[in-house]
Amino acid sequence: MNEFLETKYKRSMLKYIIILMLFCSTAQADIKANWVEKDKKVKLPTAQINGVEYISINALAEFLECENAADITRGIGTLAFNNGELTYTLFSPYITVGDKSYNIHYDVIYRYGDFFAPVEYIIPIINRLVPDDLVYSAKDNAIGLFPALYNITEISAQQKINGLLIEIFLTEELKYDIVKTNDYWLITTIYGGKIDTSFFKGKRPIKAIYDTKAYQFENSAQLSVRLRPKDFTFVSKIKENPLRIQISIKGEGFADTVLNYSPTTEHNFTDNIIDMIVIDPGHGGEDLGAVGPLGTLEKDIVLKISNYLQKMLTDEGFKVILTRDNDRFIPLADRTKIANEAGADLFISIHANAAKNKKARGSIVFFLADTKTDQARAAATLENSSIKFETPKSQKDYISDLDFILLDMVQNEFLKESSDLAGMIERNMKKVTKIESHGVDQAGFFVLNKAYMPSVLIETAFLSNKKDEKLLKTKKTQQDIAKAIKDAVVQFKHNYDNMK
């Protein structure tokens, strides 16, 4: 029996290798080579796909003289630099450096026997890990490596429950001192530091930072931030991968000063036991949501599902809060505010979909990120339309250009967890209910924006479709949907609690 399995495995692998060789040999004809400068001119393979310039990660690793451990069978690879490691995943636009995630906007792909990444977006992240400046010129379609002018590259800040986390990113380890002044400045002197003073001047990663000033001296650089809350203490340390000075600040008054995002944030989600769940039944009050051909209202259906889910999760030992437990309207921003103030570990928003095409059927689970498909864009537009029921004052919470541009950055730190939870819910929905599944997708939902925990939005079915409407009206389907979500939450808790 073992010999039979071994023979079968070898034949399968041989077939896989032959297919891969054929793919590489036929596709290689499309590859380009562009000039890249590093002391001398060398050729580096790139490929233009759907108008986006991609670069060979393996060739880039050779150019930078760093190790590239790529595993095609697992679809994952790691670039190892002296200052940390960069991990990329096939078919994903997210790469990680240490415990931080970054969005490179387009998926890592596999072409010509190699992994490729969008050159314009991966270069700035690599620059956090190399001592020199890696520069990309879109005009010349070339990259070059030049001696770095600065070794202090960025500052970020993140709100904490009782304070603030500030990080100053470096390209090399440097000694530093930090002093708090009587007029509430926190002054960091970095010996041997080189800083772009114009870049840092007035930089405010979050609202708790009132002002930022940068100074360059002969043998040191100074980066000063003025904090709004006046009474605080701090501790600091050097962190690696990527290299940075991490300053933990504690004090009163920080909770009211949160802005929308931090471009590079650190969050150890697995430090917390998952026990508080906020369930958000969509719409309510004058906001009916979708209306089915038979007159079924989305706001009523999702409230019933949410009530079933609340009971099931409570029976499992979770603490559960509903954003609404009756037929009333709640502004979109207030829904996540409830979750944030409760210290929720998960936020689950429940909806029913609608489309002009009455034949459209099925469920889909979303997490917050840049919209990729027309279907996701349509769903986000439909659910975001609830804003029209809000006052002009509350509408200002969502419709600034900054909010639209940075929707996918708000939850960078929870993106993996949100994606994992969405996948678990989708798989359980497919297993437990009779509703067709359209899988997991990502889109820019206002109701998920500013949720500082893993969060998902579930479109349970198309209320605009008569068959889906009839299913959603039944108690059994409502309970089946609730059970699918409950099972996913229990599975998610088990997986993440076991990581501690």
C-alpha cells in the first residue's frame, strides 16, 4: 500500500513539474529586461501586467545581495536583510515586516518561474530594511541604489487604551536620549542621526500629537513631538524587524484624541482573550435597507438573525452586545463607536444584499480593504447609502477625501484576522445553510471603518431575489445563518487563543 501511494505521489509531482516547465518556457517570451544601476549597469527582469510594472523578487534579491527563501508549493517567500525580514504571499497584496503589515495595492504573482511584485509599491517598504536608498523611476522604468542621505526615515503613532505608542524608524541602530520638557514636548536626540527636517516638520500621525519639529546638528539629529495631554510618563526601547525606537506613553486624556489611522501600526491581537462580541444588525428605523419583491424588509430580517446569534454566542460563554435591539436608526459611525467603547474583540455587521438583476442570489462575506471587484463595489455602495438618513454633522465623519483614500489603512493591523474570520464564516455558511456562496471579498464599508478590532460584514443573501427572500423569511434559515456565524466565531477564538 505504501509503495502504491509513493508511486502515485511521484507521478503527480512529475505531472506538476512538467506543467510548470511548459508554463515557464512558453511565458518566458513575454518577459522584459530593464536597465538598473548599481555601480555598473545590470539587467533586471520586469513584466507589465494590466498596466502595472512588476519586478522579479528573486532578481531584486540578487541585486540587493540579500537572501530570498521562496517556497512555490506554499506560495510564500521571505527576503532576509540585516535589518529584518520581509515576507510576501502569492495572490495577496499584503506583505509583512516583522509584526507589521503593509498594503502594496496589487497581488504578488507567479510568472516565468518566479514571484513578481509591483515595483512602485514594494520599493518604499524595502527602504525600511536597507541602509542605502533604493529609488524607482517610473519615467525611466528603472531602479537604482544610492548612498542614503538619512538614517531616520519615518515616525508613526498609535492610540492605546491608556496612552500612546510612538515609533521612530531607523536604517541603522543608533544611540538616543529622550527628555520630557515642562511645556509637554517629548524630545528624542539620536546620536549620529541624519534627518530630513522638512519631511518631519509639522507631521501629525494622530491627533494626540499637537506638533512635530525636527533639527539636524553636526553629530546628532533631534525629533520633538508635543503631546496634547499634559500629564504623562514614558518608557522606550529599541525594536527590530524593522529597526525602530519604540516609545510607550501612559497618561490621562489620550482616549479623546484619536484620529482616523496610523500608517504603520503595531498590534498584538493575540495578547487578548476573545470574549466580547459586538453584533451589528444593519439599518433600522427610517432606514429600511433592502426591500424584497414580497415586501420583506432587510432591517427586520437582520435583527432576527442577530437576536438568534446573540443567544447562541451567550450560550457559548461570550459577552455579546447588539448595536440595536429594536427598530431604531443608528448612524454608521456610532455602530463602531459602540464596539470601540465596549472594548470588543470582534465586530460583526449583518445585512441582506440587493441588486437590479433579480436573478442575483447568494451570500458573501466582506472585510474592510480596498475594493477589488464590481460586486464588492456595488455592495459597499448599497450599504453606505444609509448615510443619507444621517444629520449633516454626522455625515462629516465619513465623506472627507482622507477617509476614502485611507479606508484600507485603518484596519491594516487587523486585516489578517478580519480576513481569517470572514473565511471561517463563509465556509460555515456554505456548510450549514442552503444559500449559494460567493465567497469572501473586500470593500470599503463605512460601518467597518474606524472599528479597532477584527470586523466583517455579512451579506446573508439577495433580498431582491424571490427565492432568497423566501429563504430569509423562514425561521430555520435565520437560525442556520446564526449558527454558521456562531460556529465560525468559536473556531476563530479557538485558533487565536491557542496562539498565545
